[in-house]
Amino acid sequence: MRSSGRCTCYPGVTVWFTALSAPAAHLDAAAGLLAERLGADGRRVAILRERPPDDLHRVAVTAEVLARNGMVAIAVAGGSNETAMARHRASSTALVEIPVEPGRSPEQSARAAHTLLAARGLA
């Protein structure tokens, strides 16, 4: 088996991008930019997108499993999710909710998310 050359010794985390008023394209762009930056740092990253109806549960479960196994799971969802938060708390898996503010560019949102992750030792 060949190694990918990527370190898997980082703690996993779910980054939950939320925005009630920002367009979906903005959330997708911010998630993609953050994924690129984390990937360049050697992190294993997956972007999970909510596909209605009733898809938040699938995103929450998948994100928790990936993060629990050392990956960065970036969830793009319309709002916060108590199911995701409860699953992450139960398994002691890190979850960082990033509210995307109106008027902030995707680049600014991705940079703010990376800064917050770095400050918590998760980037």
C-alpha cells in the first residue's frame, strides 16, 4: 500500500459554515477556498453539502465520522444543526461553527475560518 505523503496526525474537526442570508454560491466558494488552503497545509479535507429535503442529518453524521477519524469535514448548510452538535459532543469531536456574515467575501470568510482553526490548534 502506498502512502499519500500526507500527515494524518492532526486532530479532526468539522467546520460548519452557516448563513441564513448569504447565497449558497458564497458558502460553496468559502468552503472551497478553505479546503484548498487546508489541503495545501497537508490536511485531508472533505466538503459536505446539504441537499434538501432532510439532508442535514446525513451531513451531520458524515461530518462527525470524518472528523473523528482525523479529517477536516467542511459542512455547507443553511443553518446550525443541533444534531451535529450533539453527535460531536458525544464523541468529543471538535466542531467549529462559522457564521458567514452578509457583506463578507468568500475569501474573507475562508481566511476568518482558517484563523479561528489555527488559534484552536486545528489547522
